[in-house]
Amino acid sequence: MSDFVSGFWNIYVVSIVLVSVIGCGVFLWMQSTATHVEGATTGHVWDEDLQEFSNPLPSWWRWLFYITIFFSLFYLAMYPGLGNYQGQFKWSSAGQYDGEMKKADDQYGPIFKKFQSQDVQAVAVNSEAKEMGQRLFLTYCSQCHGSDAKGARGFPNLADGDWLFGGTPEQIKESITKGRDAMMPAKGVKPDLNGDQIKDLASYVRSLSGLASDSIRAQRGKELFAPACSACHGPDGKGMVGVAPNLADKVWLYGSSEETITETITKGRTNRMPSFGEFLGDAKVHLLTAYVYGLGGGVKGAAPAPAPAAPAEAMPAEKK
């Protein structure tokens, strides 16, 4: 009801609800005054001789309906159902959600904070943290990357050591927190490529990974690669972190067939990973980062700086 700015809708909802409940009660009362007439029918006939008798409802049946009316009035007094009226219990779905989230935060918050204060590489090998991270992954990430994190067509494998945006703990955390947008323009940076030249490029790209290719086309494609593709993929086709994937490592996000590579060059590709930082919060992102890093494909990050030594005057006498 908060979405409606006019008070008319509040009155409208209250009227509909009360008229419906009262109308049911009046109908039942009318049934209680009906008399039984032996052999009387409603006049409805089916299948030539099947008739509906005009008998009042049994008393026990009417009282069951009365009970539902009394219950509905009690419910409407205790819970929201009459327009803007919140009910005596002041219940709302948003309030229940907030209460459950607070209860969960009180119970699990200290555990998340404990791991949040630890280095990602240390959290990645902790059995309790791995179990928690796996549950988070299965809930929020497996729809795209698969329950085993090995991805699918268009969704990268997180356990193979191939990282377009980097596989250090810091880079993985940034990917989860902020999301990633990737786009390959159609025909690279040479929009005047014709169909035959695109096939030459596809053959050359396949040859970079040792795949079967037409050697003549591959040679012509090699000459085209520099002006069309090297700006992003590098002169050797090994890509650049955060810019373009390595074309020589036998890892293919969309497939390695000649048809697929030709399609990629011709039409380009657009892909996006949504950001989860605001939704999950820093503590859960930290656990997810550690879980993904611990899958085996993560790149070792910089070693954490050692904690500063305590000043001599602060040390206990027996340690001096």
C-alpha cells in the first residue's frame, strides 16, 4: 500500500475486504432461515434427468463457515490486511526479513569477521572457511560457473589457472566486488576485413594453440593479425591481463572450432559478470575470494607484511 499515494486506494481495499467478509456472513444467515421443502429443486437439470435439490446447508457445515469468518476478523485485527492498517502485531514481511537477518548476523557475524581479518591465502586452506565459502559459491556463483567451478560456454573455468583479469587474491576480490565487463569488437580494430580474410585469421588463431589449420590461410592470417588483433591480444597472441585473452594457451571460452572462431571475429563478443560487493558485503566477499583462490587456479599474491615487533619497553620483564 505504500506505493499508492492516494488515500482512495486505502478506502477501496478496506471496503472490498469488509464487504466480502460481511457478505459471507449475511449469506450464511440467510441459509439458516431457509426451510426444507421435500422434493423442491433449483430447476437445473443435467443429462436429461439429473436434478439439483434446493436444500439448505446442514447446520454443522454453516458453522464451519462461521468459524472461518471469525478467524478472518481476528486475523485482520492482528495482521495487515485492511489497507494501511498494520494490525496489532505490527507484522510486515520486510520486518520479518530484517529480524531474521539480524538474528543470522548475530550468530554468524563473528565467524565472518574472524576470517575477514585473516589473509586470503590463510583462509583458503582453513577447512571451516572452505566449507562456508563453498556454500556461498553454490548459492551465488554456481548458476554461471557450475557447481564444480569449471564453467561452461561463455562462463570461465575458475580452477584452471587462466585468468583474463588476473588470479591474485586482490584481483579475484576486485572481480567479485565490482564485477567485470568484457567486449571484443567485431572484426577487431580492422572493420574492413572481408569474409575470406576472417577465415585466414581464424586459421592463424587456431594454429597458435596447435589446432589443425590450413597452413596457407594461417600464413595469410598471421600477416593480418598485427593490424587487426595485436593491439589487444599482443603481437604473439598471448593477450594482456584485463584487456584480451591469451589465444595460445588452448583455453577457449566460446569454443575452438573454426566456425566459432570465425563467428567471434565476425560479430565480436560481449560478456559481463555482475558485481556482488554491495549485495554480499566485505566479509562474505572475502570468504568467496578465498574459496575461489583455493580451487587451485589462483596466482600467489604478495606475501603479507610481517606484524611489527613490540617495543622492548612493552615486553614482559621475563622476556627481556
